Amino acid sequence: MTRILMFPGQGAQRVGMGRELFERFPESERQASDVLGYSLRRLCLEDPGGQLGNTRYTQPALFVVNALAHRAHLEDGGERAGLALGHSLGEYNALEAAGAFGFADGLRLVAARAAAMAEIAGGGMSAVIGLPEPRLRFLLLRAGFASLDLANLNTPGQIVLAGPVEDLAEAGPILEDAGARMVRRLDVSGPFHSRYMAPAAERLAPVVGATAFGPLTHPVIANATARPYEQDRIGETLLQQIHQPVRWRETVEAILDGEYGPEPEFTEIGTGKVLAGLLRQIRRERDQALAGAGAR
């Protein structure tokens, strides 16, 4: 059996997250607040200014909650990872769990990432449900939407687009007329994981360049490449992740195919069960595809 740990990213946040973890690890909660310069406990448990949905605050909050949840998992006798992966921001937790950096250094990286990404305005994201990737690419090309990028390749039937908000709004009805079950705008502040985030990667580069990355204790799959991180390219790959798509479906399918070991057992670490839901969907659509191929 291969133990796979998965860490969620933005979208999993909720007011009240981390309450038991902050009580259990008060020193780490205080350390996080010192690094960030504001009360993380108050942000997560009360969100008085409505900032928890702002990427500048969402990313550090989720990183801390995920990291403390992983610590609790190990203290409670949970198995160590044989392989780790994270969705977008969650990839930093996967790397922290593998020893690439410590808790405080990881939080500093995440805070700098969040600040850099928050500076990119004027774009958004939309989830497209029910269109396979080749069909979606064809429709966007035929309709002249060269401005839109495929940002999150989550499952065979769930893909997130990123780009200018006007083009996202115009593309929605066209894609639904062409067979999409649903096109839904996401409540995010920017066109994450698209070409438009390249300036954010440039802003983050000095912080990443000043970070010393420790040796990985187990493989971590990169969103941008759907392959394990190379030790001497951790910083480069982290910067690439900001403006490249999250290749989640491809990553999970490779694990299910046994590429990283037999009998994979997945555990989601952090708040919510977003990734468990994506895993079920990938498995279901994969089984349907295999059954269809067998019938022929």
C-alpha cells in the first residue's frame, strides 16, 4: 500500500477553521501571528473584516491550518506519506510535510506568494462542468477566446478557465450552448494559474531565491509538471506553478495507475473534503471510460 497525503488550496477556507488546532498547538499559532503581523486566530475564527476570502489572507490561513492538521495527523498515529501532493497553495504544505522548509519559512514564502498574486487585478476564473479538455480547447479556439487559459485541470469533466472577466462572461453562454452542463464564475480576485500571473512569479522570485530548500524525505508531485519535484529545481518549479495550470487529473490518474506504488490510499489533510470529492469524480469517470473501452 502507498500512503498518499493531499493538501487542499484556496476554496477550502471557512470561518471557524482551525479552532481545535489552535488550542492544541498554541505556540505555533502565536508564531504564525508573529510572522504575519496580525492575529491568525481572529482571522480564521471570526473573520471580522471579511478578509478570509481575500487571497492575501486566505493563503497564509490555509497553509497554517493544513500544516497544523498534518502535525496532528502524525501525533495521532497517522502514517507518514509515501507521496504528497497539494492543490495550488496546498503544494506548499506538501513540500513542508516532506521537509523542503520549516513551518515559519514556509509561511513566509506563502505570505509573499499571496501578496504577489493579490497585486494582479482585472481577471477572474470560471468552472466549466461537463466538457472534456479537447472539446473545450476546440470551442475556445473556434469562438476566438485566445485570451482564456485552462487554469485547473481538476477532473475529466471539471476544468477551470482564467482570464479577463469580460471574456469569461461572454464565453459562458457559448460553452453551455455547446454542451457544458454548467459554467460558473468563481469567487476569486484574479486569473490564477494563467499567463496573467507571470508578473506575480517575477515578484516572488527574490524571496524564493533566498530560501534554502532541505532534502525531500518523500516525493512531492508538482502541479505544473504532474511529475515529482527535482531537488535542485524546487524554487524554479514553485515559481512556474503560479502561472501554469494545475494538472490535478493527470497527477491523480498516474497515481491510480500505480506509477508511484501499488494500492494507493489517499488521505486529505486540512479543512474540508474538496480533494476527496475530486478524487471520487476522477475515479468514477476513469472507471466509466475503462468500461466503455472494454465494451467495444
